[in-house]
Amino acid sequence: MTGITPQIVADHGLSADEYERVLAAMGREPNITELGIFSVMWSEHCSYKSSRIHLKKLPTEGPQVICGPGENAGVVDIGDGQAAIFKMESHNHPSYIEPYQGAATGVGGILRDVFTMGARPVANLNALRFGRPDHPKMRHLIAGVVHGIGGYGNCVGVPTVGGEVNFHPAYDGNILVNAMTVGVAEQDKIFYSAASGIGNSIVYVGSKTGRDGIHGATMASADFGEDAEAKRPTVQVGDPFTEKLLIEACLELMASDAIVAIQDMGAAGLTSSSVEMASKGGVGIELIMDDVPQRETGMTPYEMMLSESQERMLMVLKPGREDFAEAIFRKWELDFAVIGHVTDTGRMVLKWQGDVVADIPLGPLADDAPLYDRPHVPTPKRPDLTDAPESTDPVADLITLMGSPDIASRRWIWEQYDTQVGADTVQRPGGDAAVVRVHGTQKGLAMTTDCTPRYCFADPVEGGKQAIAEAWRNLTAVGATPLAVTNCLNFANPQRPEIMGQLVGCLEGMGDACRALDFPIVSGNVSLYNESKATGGGSAILPTPAIGGLGLLADWSKSCTIGFKGTGDTVLVIGERGGDLGQSLWLRELHGREDGPPPPVDLAAERRTGDFIRAQIQNGAITACHDVSDGGLAVTLAEMALASDLGVLVTEPQPFGIAGSLFGEDQGVYVVTVCDTCLADFMVAAHKADVPADPLGRVIHDRLIFELDEGDWTVTIAALRAVHEGFFPTLMGAEDKLA
């Protein structure tokens, strides 16, 4: 008897039924090490047991796709024998418990997912969701997360070039920190994780193993109670300087022919990396735990297997290449140890001090892990907004919106990130998408993160469509051809049918949009149980399927920006408008209402309009471009003005009244400026493409002027800048001095 009690099983996050499955798989009672291994591999974080059924419905293939979901990151063709490798993942629970290290190790983990496949990381992005700005804990969380992202990314030498930030009371007790990395590799030097070669050495490289992060995967698969602070020891501690050495050492070894397979040690550490490598290769694995490099004394096999210490990798090497590989890692002052070998048993066997301390069949740990089709109910449709108020002072409304938490400038955040390291950043934060030059070429990679959680909460299907379409639109707005998507699906407790309904609905909308826009999903992450009892009675986050989009520019120097270029330029609105105010920030921030359905996404019109915009950017007709999103047309114009210190005179009548026309968040709509000599041809091309192109006004000097049928209103760019730039410094002033 090993003394495994029902309480020990529950403490490991396994249900009674799941423990019965463990007993059936083992044919006996497990010991504590074996139970720990099952607990992390069957956690929601590692097994996706509540989402795998539905994830299979997503489109994952296309002529540009080299490798879709299932590996460490997705891989797409960018021409000339090169590939872009990218992924997005969550570090939500750790960042709430310990914001600096939680965010920092989130960055470190996503970097390893990319360079483990042979890519040099070229850019980081992030998607952050916080609670109410005036929540007593929020300034501490914001400061810690931002400093953690900057502290790791800046030191490791990868530019942080883009991201997004939302605020909502639903995130008071469970913030979201999603990190994305993009890398570039040669297509003939891409590395995968499937172990092979019976007898081949299994090698551990990087940092030593400590006790930090034990049960991190299990912790990330449960909601928060009042004991959130007590979970601080489950948060990993990162060292970006070691990560930089690890990147260089791995890429140096990858330039040789020594590696058979490679996997980073992320969630569940040595357990998940070894299980995934063996199961994908259809082989077995034997590890000698005494040989695992350890930085603490007296560590047990249980602790070594479940530790999530950072900056570690596992590899399978070709026979006889051990000394060659070791010399490289020793040169970079990193640990290197042969800790086992590949077997033909189909089992994981662990030995320690001469004894077998674990012997588990691999099938039940990985491919045969629990899979649930959880009950789900669709989100009820919101009634149409029939009593929308009207705006009596659009300039006053615009000033309020420009200083509101979801629209205010993020400069305070991104100025703490090194956006230029590597010298390839073409467009840094503040535009529709970041653009990074593919080093040594004319090509550029465009990248963005997008999601509108309030839309997903009101209508998950439409919100899922919009999240994909917004990413596609932001890539299009800089002139890039959208290639593929990564995602991070952040939801609350899937055992609640209404929450599971949100997940199923968002995935349905995402799949529809990906198919309509030829924008396949090649990698991703699922983060569930994002809710907190600590805030008083089960506070669930808004459904937040964060989307990371990647696009390609044949010539980075032709990328388009949002700033106006010259006075006198014609300003046009491109796309179908509807004046939709449902779920708009104007309705929420000005009138305290979160009512109505979100604006609809017409995918056929989205595709038609976006393809037209991209073609016109590429032929030089469009000189500035910005898509309409949060805050509507008026905010779009204000952001273009702030980016250029040039204003706009709006003289054309607006078809949906002041509020609907200026603050409705119509989808698939862009504001562009067109050079005078191109205007006639541009209008002809728009007509041929069946794309509405409506003149709005012209670029002027230092102010926005609205000359409408209802009246005239004026605001200076200086006044807009003061309120737009003031939110974060005002909010964070005291906390920033302490951080």
C-alpha cells in the first residue's frame, strides 16, 4: 500500500472517476510520484480535456502552413526557404499571484516554445486584461506585470513590439497575461519533438532544477479561492540572462546534425517534456533521476518531475554526439547532463538511487488522457438596442473616450519595453499592427493581438468572428497579407454549462471567420478556470479568445501607417457602415450601459473590403490607413491625428446621426487618406470591387473640426493629447515609484 487517500487524490486535482482511470491504467495503486505525474498530465492546462473535442473543428491547414497545432509552435512559409514560427500562451494565474515573476516567466516560456523549433525569436507581443483601475490591488498588478514583461524581454534581447490592454470588473480577481513570440527559421532547419532511435541519449540542458513551480500546471487548472496568496510557491522564477545563453547554445547546436528531437520544459516541466517526446515518437523513455542537475539538496523524484524551474530543455541526440553537444553548452556556461535513454517499451520508467520509483504506460498519460464533452448551453441573444441615446456634444464625448481606460494611450506601458533591440523593428506599438523586418531581406512580418471580450460575452459566436476579423483587418491595414493565427482561449469554469457555451460559441465564430478569410489557426493555448471566489461569489472573467495574427509584406518599406501625411489629403471611409452602438465603448463610458448585441461581422464584405485596401496600399494609392474599432469613427480619426500632429475637417453629412456615425463600432470599416493624383482611379477601383468609399473630409492643421448638419464642433490635437496620454501616468504614478 502506498497510502494514497481520497484527500491526496483531490489535492492533486483529480476527480474520483479520474483516479479510477489511473488505477485501471496502472493495474495497481500508484505511488505518490506516479500520482503526481498523472495529475499534471491530466490537468486542464496540459491535456485540454474540456476543449479538445471542439478545437478539432477549427481550420488548421492551408498552402502556407508547414506545421499546424500539435507541436511547440505553428510554422508558416514566408518564402525564400524561410519560415515564421509563432505561438501565444497564457500565464494568468501565476501573474495574479506574483505579477512580476508570473509575467516574466510567461515571456520566457513562450520564447522557448519558438526557439525549441529552430527559430531565432524576433518579436514579442502581449495581451493583458486587468480589472477596475480603482481596484485596491490593480495598480500593483499592472506595475508588476509590465515590469515583468519588460524585465525579461529587454534582458533577453527580443523586442516587444505590440499588444493590447483591456479593463473590466470581470478581471478584478483573475487578470489575464497572454504572451506571444514570433521567430524566423530556415525551412530545412526546423526541429520537432518526437523522440526516436532506441538507445539514443536523453539530454537535459540549461538551468538546474529547483523546487519553484511545483504543481504550477495543476494550479493553473483550478479557480482561485481565498488562498491565492498561499499559492505563491507554485510560481516559477525566471532568469532572462540564462535564457539568452540557452537560445544561443541551442541555435548553435541546431546548426549541426546532432539533434533528433527537442522539447522545452514548460508547464509540468520534466514530466510533460519527456512524456510528449516519447508519446509523439511512439517509444518509451527511461530516466535516471540521480543525474538530473539540481540546485537544492534532498530533492525527491516527485519534486524533480513536477518542478517548473525555468530555462531548461530536453533533447534526444544522435549516437556519439554527446561530447560535441556538451562542449557547446559548457562553452555557454549551461548545465548539460545525459539523464536517460530512449526505449522500446512504450513506458516511462524512472530510477532513483538504484530503485524503480515510477513505471507508467505512456498511452494513458498522453493520447488516452481524459476527454470530456461537457454540457453547454448557448448564450441568449441580446435584444436589439432600440433606445440608444443621441450625442449632443461629440467633442465632449470624444474627449471622455480618449481618456477612458480602454482607449487611452498605452505609451506608459510600451515605453518600458525595448521595442528596437535587434534593429529590425519597422512599426512599433501604437499602430494597427507591428512590423518587423526579416533580417537581411526586404520582407516584413506584421503581427498583432486582438480580441473584444465584451462582444464575446454578449454574443460568443459573433465575438469569435470579430476577434479573428479584427486581427485580419489590422494586418491588412499595414499592407500585409494575413497568413495564419495563434490563439489563447481564456475562459472561466468549463464545468458550468453557460461558460462551456461561451467557449463553444467563440470557437464556432472563430472557425467561420478563419475559413472565410483563409486565415488558419496553427497554434494556441487554452486557459480555463479563470474565475475567483476571492472577489465574492464566483467572479468569472469575460470570455476572452485572444488572437495573435501574423502577416507578410513583400517589401517592409511599403508598410502603411495610421498617421495623416499631409494637409489637403482627402479622407475617406471605406466599407459598409451601420451605425451600430450595441456594446460600444461610447454607450458604456458615456451612459454606463453594456446593452444590445455587438456589431455584426459580414465576413464576405470583410474579405472584399480588406482585399481592396491591401491592393491599394501596395500600389501606393493609400497614404494612411486605420481600421475603425473601439470608440468608432471619431476615435479612429483622433488616433490618426495624434500619430501625425495633423488634424481633420469632417464636412460630409453623417448617415446615422452623430452617435451612430461617429461612435458606432462598425466592423470591416477603414479610414484612409488618398493622394490627390490617385483619387479618381481609387474611386473607380472601389466601385469595381463593390466596396463603399465615401468622402469624409480633408486633412488640416492642428485640430479636429466636425462641420455637421447638427452643428459645428472643434477640438485641438493638444487637448486630445493631454487627456489621451494622461490616464496611465496618473493611475500609476504612486505605484510606479514603489515598483
